[in-house]
Amino acid sequence: MHATETYHIHDFVTVRTNADVPIPEAFTGGSGDADHVVEIERRPDWSPTPPARARRLASHRFWVDDDTVTVRYPSTPTRSPVAVRIGGLGTDRTRVVFTPAFRDQSGIDDIVEGVLTTALLDAGVALIHAGAVVDEDGRATVLTSMGRMGKTSTILTLLRESAELGFMGDNVLLVDDDGAVYSWPATLGVFPGTAVEDDQLPAGTRRRVRLKRWIARSELLSAALLHAFSIDLSENVVPDAVADRVVDHAPIDRVFVLNGGRTVDDRTLATDAATARIATGTDMELDPSEYHLSLYAFAAGGQRVHPSVLKERRRSLLADALADVTVRELFADGVAGYVEAVQ
């Protein structure tokens, strides 16, 4: 059993949990609670019995008590209970309880992501798929893209080439409607093609990264590992090399949408177009469309927390954040072209 850990996501949301959750370790510690609190409990000995009023959907039953929805699945062959409970979603205190077998069977990270998306939106900020560096004047350059377009490589190269730049994250940020971004210093997702130097990696991961780069030379071997053993060639790396350069928050100065291409080129995007690009990339990486959250919105009457509404709330906040910001869509064949344009 994990000890209970407390995460303070800036001053927006406090999370208490005894489970492994997709929240950066940088947010642990501190004291006091934010206005919005999320409690996530992994409870091995919990085995809720469906009441007579429980409704059946496919292989599972669910029931509602005020603002709480409980879902019970058939137990595993070893009689381990499979259940999850979500309560208070969209209020200032949300609670999620699940059994270990539920996590093994359905996973919990998508539920946690959706709950955090809701709580953070209620606190006035949105999670977006983007990274950022901060210049010596304290202003942020935000880089966003679809997945695997060179965003992390560009950020690591910029940091390597300029000691004055601060770091906010390479994949996820928070943004408010006034055009400020807040850091999300999670582990770096290093792929074989990521432009990262050995001195930017913890010593213990360098050999594994080199090995995975060697394996990646063979498309056949890479595909076999992925399809036969569900092993990809990424490496989650704690960003030790930039830990002392993390900036808590900063106003947005510029935004670049990285979009590949064969020659270096760019164009300015209107706010509506920029919002659509960033929102689409975010929806692909941070999609709150999780079954149990949709069921909660349906069963507990919380339409404001329905995934489709959450996406629209995020898009609206993002449009306000970008209203006075220049957004450029950048085309380049490789990281060097991105870096040159951003610098």
C-alpha cells in the first residue's frame, strides 16, 4: 500500500492519493489546500454490493447516490472485486475510489486525467498539449504540435544552446484566460529520434537510450517489440538537467505550432485557427472522453462535466488566452529548422 501523497498543482488544485497518478513529482510537498481538492484512493479491500435499484449496462452495474456514481464489474477469476466510484465531479471536492483489479482491467490514468481536467477548468486554467521555454525577460515562448513532431527535441536543443532560457515543460502546460502559462515539469518522453545529448540525461538512463536508438534502426525489430510484447522504444526521463531552470509561470510572448514540412516556412494564424490547431492537438493527447466520466455526466446529471462540454470549455479558455498573442504555424524539415525560426 502506498503512503498518501499530496500534490499542490500551483495554487489551483490539491490532490491527495495513495495511488500512482500521472502528476509530476515537482508538485509534491507544500501545505494547505487549494479551493479545489481531488482525493484518489486505491482501496484493495473494497467490494461494493449493487443495491436492488442498480441498473445494468452490458456486463456491469451502476447506481447513483446524490452526486456519486458507483460502477461494479464481475469479479476476476481469482475473486478480486472490480469497481470504481466517482463523486463530486464538478464541485470543489472530488473523490475517486477504485480497486486494484479495476486498474488492472480498465486503467485509472484516463479517469484521473479527466477529473484533473475538470477541476483545473473549474479553477480557471486548462491543460494543453504544449511545451515552453522562458527568455531572460520572463516571457514564454510556447511550442505546440501534434504528437511526435519534434517539440521535445526543439525545446531541449533551445535549452542546450542558451543557458539563459528557463523551462516550463515539454509536453503539457497549464494556461489561463489572461494569457499566462504555468509549468508542468513532468518526465521527458525521450524517443530514439529525440535530439537529446548524454549530458541532458541522468547517468542511469544513458545506456538504455543508446540501446533503444540502436534497436530503432530496424523497423522490423521495432515493430516486433511493439506488437508482440507491447514494448515501445520511449524512455521516461526525469529532467534533472533542467530541474534548476524550471519557471513557475510566465506571460505568453509567442506561440509556434510545429507542423513539419520540407522547407522552412511559416504563416501567422488568426486566433480562431490557432485555437483550433492547439485544441485539436490537445484533444488527441489529453482526451477527457473516458467511458466512466461520460456515464457520470449521464447518470448524475452533470452535463457541465460531460467530456464534450469540457472540450468546449477548454477551447473557449484557450481562445481568450490567445486573443492578444501572435501565433505562427511553422513548417520545417527537422529540428534545426524549428530552432532557427524560434531563435
